[in-house]
Amino acid sequence: MKVLVIGAGIAGCAAAVALRKAGHDPVVFESHDQTADGVGAWLTLAANGIDALAAIDIDEPALGGGFPTPRFELFAHDGRSLATFLTGPTDTYRTTTTIRRADLYRILRDAVAARGITIHYGRALTGVETTSSGGVRAAFEDGSIADGDLLVGADGLHSAVRRIIDPQCPPPRYTGLLNTGGFASGAGLRLDGTMEQGTMEFRFGRRCFLGQTLAPNGDVWWFANPFSDRELGADELRALDGPRWREDLADLFTGDDIPARALIDATDHVYAGWNTYDLPRVPIWHRDRVVIIGDAAHAISPTSGQGASLAIEDAVQLARALRDLPYEKALPAYEAMRRNRVERAVAEGARTGSSKSAGPFGRFVRNRVVMPIIARKARRQDPTADWLTGSRIDWDQPVS
């Protein structure tokens, strides 16, 4: 089939590569007029995401400037360690890998190009209709059209394809957190002098959450989640930039044993803040010859560290279904493989996110009751058996 893929981000590029491996003819359409080279901060690609890439013959996610971070440690605002756990074996290709978003995108985009797949830029989708011949036709803002046999919406949180499939779909839900971060350069940035390569540290500040990890070159990659009871408007978000934003962000950690100011001062560019969202449940994933994947179908809080991994899984599982079944059976099969898994992940991400902004009583319960339980469970658990990160896709297994 000729498959029109809407969106050239992580989900769209992975879908194009997977569809080509499944024997189809994908063409990608991106609303932005240029590539995403150099755009974005960094993310964690979990073991399940790395495995999904390997299933479509992309075996180098950790070579593009990424590094393994198999160990997570959580701290209270006063510096006490709350819990430590492994996310998988220490082998680079089977554990959580921290990578710049632009590097992961480049790896995927290069894989698309290597397979002779075309990406059309500056093509914002405005409509989709079924043709008289039984195919699908996409209309774009520039007046152009494209015909195919199937259309895959990989166009993210504010998906146009999702709205076309179901105009009544609930909108994304604001999580109560902002997001920002950067790359801090220079020695002496380890928060307590004992920060280790391969460890991702998470610190529960009283007004802001901080995550950081030590890169091989000695830089510290970090992010922060300021708490905000309300979703900020576009003008307010634009104001979260420059010297005032850096100062306000550092002030959020005043009184906490979290020297965030050292990170901020050593960071050339602190990203302007943005709202974070999730999609608890999207009722309709496909209609006729149109289907959605990735954030378009199940946006998950960044807290989960699973957004990119689950999107790549979607791409691979959809391609497998379309390899083995006619589209009218493949799309329901894809949804059946994915819905329960991703909705459970979204729910867990939401619970984790809410724990970041707990009040005094919530902090007490989290630190003194919940975290000790998590720590004991983590010590007993085999990380390779975890339902989320331990999942593996067998490309060769038929889909029925």
C-alpha cells in the first residue's frame, strides 16, 4: 500500500521505516518547513524503545551522542536519598539511554533517507477524505493534495488527524507542571560531590522538581518542573525566557538542599518554559483508512520517560499488523495490541507527576511511606521483567 504518514517527528519517521520494512510504500508530510535538526533538549529512551528500534534495523540509538543511564536515584528536598533502582542491565543497548532529542531525530531521519523514503516539508494537513476508488486523499494548507491507500497520523499532541477522526475527542489535559532544562558545562556541578556516570538523579524540591545526569564529557544534562496550578497562556510562556526566567527558576529552590543555581549559572541556554500535558484516553484511534499513533493517540506525561519509546513501539506494531492483515483487520489488531498498555503507562505517568507537586502532608506520605515501599520492591525486582521497560517485540511473529 501507499501510506501517507503525517508528521516527520520521532513517531512519523519510525513509522515510515517500519512500514517500508513491512513491504509498504510510505511518504511523509511535515507541517514545518524545515527539519528538526538541533531542535529540543534531551530525553530518555527506555529499553523497550531501544528494542523497538532494533526490530526495524536501527541499532545505533546510543551512538548519536547518547549514553546509558541504568540507575535512578530519588532524593527529598533536604538531600536524603529516598530510593534507588535499576531500569535494566548495564549493557548500552538493553537499558535506558539518555540522548539529545535532535540526535535521536537525526538517526531516524537518516534511516528514512537511507530507505529512499521522501519527506515533504511545509505541508500542513487540513483535511482527509475517502476517495471513490477506496483510497484516501489528504489536503494541505498550501493547496496541494496527496492520494494513498492509508493515512497514519503521527502529528503529535495537537494532532490534526485525531480531530479529523473524532471532532469530539477530549483535549489534552494540563498536568500542573511546566518544563524547562538545559546542558550545564564545567566541573564541580555534581550536586553532592558524589554524582556518578550512569545515574539519573531526581530531586523533589518543595516548589520545583529537578532531574539531572552526568554526561561522559562532564556536562550535566538537567530538567526542571516548576509547579503551576494553572495552564499558562502563550504570552506568559514567551515571558519565561532570558535573565529573569533564570533568576525566578533558581529562586524556586531556595531553602532546598538542591543547588540548582549552580546548574543554571553554568548553562549557556536555559530553555523557555512550556506547559506539559497528557491524554488520559482517546476514544477513537482509527476510522476507515485513517489511524493515529504516538502522542496523537496517547500523549504521556514527560515524567514517565516513555513518550518516545511508546511512540516507536506503536510504529513497529502498526507496521507488523499491516504486514500480515488487510487494513480493515490490521487497524483494530494494532489498537488491541496497544491500548491497554499505553493507557496504563499514561495513568502511571500521571501518578508520578502528581507526586512531584505534593504539599507538606503529601511530601511526608511520599517520603516516609510510599518511597520506602518502592525502594524495597525495587531491590527485589528484576528490571528485565518490568511490564513496561521489559517488553520486547518479535518482528517475525505473525499478527493474527
